[in-house]
Amino acid sequence: MTQKEKRHEYYLSNRDYFISKASERYYKNKHSKQTIADLDGEEWRIVYEHYAVSNYSRVKSLGNFEHLKKDEVVLSEVFRRGYPTVYINGQPTKVSVMVAKAFPEICGEWFEGCEVHHIDHNRDNNLPENLKVLSKEEHRKYHSQSEITYNNKSRAQKKAWETRSRDNSKAKQPIVAIKDGSIYRIYDSSKAAAEDLGLCESGISNNLKGRSQYCGGYKFIRPCDINKYVKIETR
């Protein structure tokens, strides 16, 4: 067994201790650094020593150690086989797994060899209410009853695409660009903002969803969140 494998095995055997110590350090130093602004009703729980996940399925780096960034950072998600995934200590980890481990009273107790089932079969919906911890046999049974399995997933995805909502009003909502703590300009849509500022529309969209702190030096919010944003900045 290599030294790295020994360290990993030692961490797994003492995981609860490391997480409890990380929680103590995090709450002790929470007000001495820049933290991520919570959404309405958002609750964060530490899953790994340096990382926490919320009931809104956002994942952040706590950044309270010397070898990490001092400020908290919301991790960007990538999609692996359709599952939103973040990198924890260099290893790809499904967001659904982190949420299920953090909220066992909603998703069910985590056990070895279990799998996470999406109740509405939408892999992008990782809210605790949509996740359920099952054994492999139970998970297979759920999908056989719903006729959605790995072999016919393309058919299920096609059905979801055909029955999707055509309402694209949210993408056409106006957005506000904040620069240096003040309103820079109000745009009719994220596309208009991207064209005017020379930014990527997907980057603006991620910033609106809270997945990044800034995009091209700007903070993008919805007009209804202006008062909330000003309150957070001046607190």
C-alpha cells in the first residue's frame, strides 16, 4: 500500500473527527473573511473537510486553511454523463452524492454500495427533496417500473425534450450589471449584456445562478434582487 493510499485510508477511518474539527474552525473564523451570501432559506452543511453543500445544491470551498484561498468560493459544475459534478481534492464528485450525504433526514441514510435516485428522473435537479438513497436492486426496480433504464435513457430524454416547457420568459428577463458596488447598466437580456460587454453568455448565466462571484469584473443580478444585493454589500 502506497503512502497516499495509507493517508486516504486513515482519513476515511477518522472522517467524522476531521469534519467536526473543520466545522469548529469554519464557524470560528467565519466572520474574519469574505463569505458566500446565502440565498433565502439556504442551509449549508460540511460534507468533506474543506467543502460544504447547501439544500439548494450549491457547493463551496470553505477556504479557512493556510494552503487554501482565504475567501469562500462557489465551485463550478461540469457535466459527466449528464450528472452535475464538482472536483473535490482533484477527484470528480457528483453533486447529488454530496447533497444526499449532507441531508440524510430527507434523502435517507447513506450506506456502502448505495446509489442516489432522482425522483423526477432529472439529473440536473439535485434538491434534497428530489433525491433518495437506494440500494442497487431498489434503484434498478424503480427504473424498471418507470421504464427508464440506462439502455433506453435516450428515449426517456427524448420524451422529456418533447414535453418540456416552451416558456423562455426567464431568459428574456432584464438583468443588472454591477460594477465596483454600483449599478453599471440594466440590460434587456443576458444576450444583450454579453454583446455589449464582450462576455460569454453562459458565464453571465452562471453568475446569475450564483455559481461564480464575478464575470468579467461585473456582478449580474435580477432587478428584484437589487435591494438584497445592496444590503449584503453594505453589511
